[in-house]
Amino acid sequence: MSSPSKRREMDLMKLMMSDYKVEMINDSMQEFYVEFNGPKESPYQGGVWKIRVELPDAYPYKSPSIGFVNKIYHPNVDEMSGSVCLDVINQTWSPMFDLVNVFEVFLPQLLLYPNPSDPLNGESAALMMRDRTAYDQRVKEYCEKYAKPEDIGGVTEENSSDEELSEDEYDSSDEAVAGQADP
């Protein structure tokens, strides 16, 4: 029988091997960010989000904590904290599920099929029920404003205590702009 820490390691490796960009927050393999793309054929298509994942000590017997770092307009995601209201993660989690399930099934399903009757964002739920076209437009506006692929590297949490810059952030400094000549 494998220990929870071994399972954590295995699930994390599986996630990385599934071509998800994973950025560790610390060395414990319990907290990390995952780059998540909005599902095709949805108003979220083209959006890219940084998802914070925290694995409890009892993972996989206890569900991971999942939250959007950059803003998303969705009835089941708290706009301020990024917390996700998702039954599979919050109530019906099973050790049979793994991290790949979260990013390939649960989150895409959440974005494709919002549940406005159990909202964390009441304003978005009300708009979705009242005017689906206006809701879809607002989703697209949020994607443009907060979830562009080039913005994902620069998104950090306000309460983050990690002051170090990643290599990507060093590379994306003003050097590229400074090297261009005026026409």
C-alpha cells in the first residue's frame, strides 16, 4: 500500500507529464500553481488561469484545495478569493480521483456547465439566469482583462510571502523592449 506522500508525488508527476505547466510554491509538493486553459467551445476559450492547488496531509483521502489566482467571472467561483464551489472536490471526492482528473474533467466541466442555483458569485449567477448572452459577453471581457496567456506569468497572490522571482519573470523584464530601435 502506498503512503499519501508517495501518492502525492505520483499524482504531481502525472500532472506534469500531461503537459500542464506546474510551478512549485515550496519544496513539500503540497502547494503549487497549475496553468489552466479555458475549454474550447465555451466563452472561456482563450483564457489562461493560474490555479493554486494545496494538497492536505491526508491526500488522496481528503480533497485538494483549488482556487483561481487571476480573476474569472463564474457563478461557482468567488470573485475575490478565487475559491471554487465544486461538489466533486468539496463533497464527493474519492481517492480514486487524481490531479489530472481535476484539470482534465472537473474544472472544464465547471466552466462548461456553471450551476447558478448554488452560487459563490451571486451577481454572475443572476446575470447568467437573466441574460445568457450578456453573461457570455462579461465572461469574455474578464478573459480579455485578466486571463490572457501573456499575463499568466505575472499573476501573483496578494498574500504571497515568496519574494523571489522565477526565471520566467526575470526573462520577461524590460530588456526585450530596450533592445528595439525606433523605425
